[in-house]
Amino acid sequence: MTGRHGEREYAARVQGEEVPRSRVDGFLADGPATPSRGAGRVDMRLRRVGATSHNEPAAERRHTAALPKDRTARAERQRRRWATQVVLIDELARRTCAERGLPAPPDVSPAAMLTVPEADVADLGSIIAAALAHSPAARALLTALEAEQHIPEEAVREYYTRNRDRYLTPDALRRGADPYGASAEPADFLTYGQVRGGIGRELRRAAGRVAFFDWLDQVRQGVEYAPGHEHPGDPSHSDHEHRH
């Protein structure tokens, strides 16, 4: 469908079904945005922040006011493309949850302000980090994928062996013990039994995230975007940005 001025009324089509542009507009007005770099947990709004790419921190609008108009317009275009991806992931996750028979997630309110952990932005990229903060369906799917991961005992043991520095006792840390030095003693380390459960959870979480990435790569294939809503890193539009 197109509006009065020939503008598409949808942001994307998924298997022929339209994702309304109004969902992106609502998210742009009140939703969380790409976090700036810094410590701690960051809570931001797209109405206050203009994203320059899907994977890089955004510059606050008060700073973009002095930019040339072409650069400001470019930031706004990328901001809309970034927001489209967040909304699209919610839509795709809802469909997948229904296919898997997972409980129906609650409706998303664009005004719901959720914090986005800085570590998640670094590990996942700002699009997926924001999508997980924004979308109950995406979080439910990630939880299900994590639960499906089987971590072999040998993988847990290998991780413990390779990362001895992470398992020094508090006393060994105070003494500045070298975990890989010849003088390190068994008593300087937490035992495998003490940390085995935590390592398994950490590896399962990492494997679940990989499965989530793989799922997204698969379900995003064939999505049709309306002009101005393409992926921020899509090289088919002239001002794309795809930085790592």
C-alpha cells in the first residue's frame, strides 16, 4: 500500500505480509536507541539520539543540529533503517515463537523504556541488543534457544583449563599470584567442582546467542524492505554504513 504522496505505508514485507510503517514511527518516537559508549547500563530514546549506523554509537541530536543538512538527513535515514531492524526482529521472533508453540508474548509498547546493557551492545551489536530489550518475543526465543544447547563435559573442562586466571581464589588475587607461573599451587585456584555449573551456564548462553544469530540470518532472507527502510549496512543504498 502507498500513502497519498506515493510513500509506502509499510516498512517491510515478511512472506508477503506487511509490517506497518506506523510500528517503526512509534518506536522512533518513544523507543530505546543505540547506546553511546560508556560504563554501566544505559537508557536512551530514539527521539533524543540519531543513530549513524546499526553497530556504532549515536550522536545526540543537539550535536547534529550544527551539521550540514545532508549529514543530518543521512543520520535520520540511518536512524529509521536501524529502528526498522529492531521492529522487524520483534515481528520475526513473534512468528517463530508461534511456530514453536511458545507462549504468546505480551504486546510491545513503544513507550516502554528498557535499559540496554553496554556489554550486550559490545557483544551483540546495537540492533540485536536493542531488539532483545524491546521485544518480549525475541527474549523468549533466545531463552528457548539457550535451553536447547548441549555443552559437553569436555568443553566445560577445557574452558576451565584454558582460563585459569579467571578462577584464582580471593587470597591468590590479593597476593598477585601468576595463574600460569611455575609457582602457582592448586590451592590458589577454585576447584573445578566449584565453578563447573557457572562455566556450563556461560557456554550455554554463548551458544544460544550464536543460535539466535543463525536464526536471524535465516529468517531475514527474503524480507522485502520499503525504500528508506533497508538494513543500515545494505550496500544497495548509497549512504549505507556497516562498521564493526
